[in-house]
Amino acid sequence: MPIVITVDVMLAKRKMSVTELSERVGITMANLSILKNGKAKAIRLSTLEAICKALDCQPGDLLEYRSEEETLD
């Protein structure tokens, strides 16, 4: 999928665990794992907003566009 969610990068930058983010955002560990592993087909704006608030970042810090050729590598 050309849109990649890079929540794991921001977690590392903020030195925050997945468990802590899950608790702050109110999202299950399973759903956070789906986001981290690139299996998500959609994300609610309210969830994106909550993640941005918890990680003190912008949506563009979490979303990255990759062309089809890049995703095949």
C-alpha cells in the first residue's frame, strides 16, 4: 500500500512504549499492532488526532507516501 504509517518511528523518537501509547490513546494493543505492521486499510481521524496528541507530532510525521515501486522492494 502506498501510504505507510510510521508510528513505530515516532514511538522510538519519543522513547515511548506501545503499551504507553495504547493507554494514552485508548486504542487496543491489537489495533496499534495493525497500524505499526502496515496492515491497516484505514484510520479514523479521531484516532490519528489522539496519536498525534500523545506523541506531540503532526499527522505528516506519522504518514508517508511510497510509490508502488518502492513498496515492492
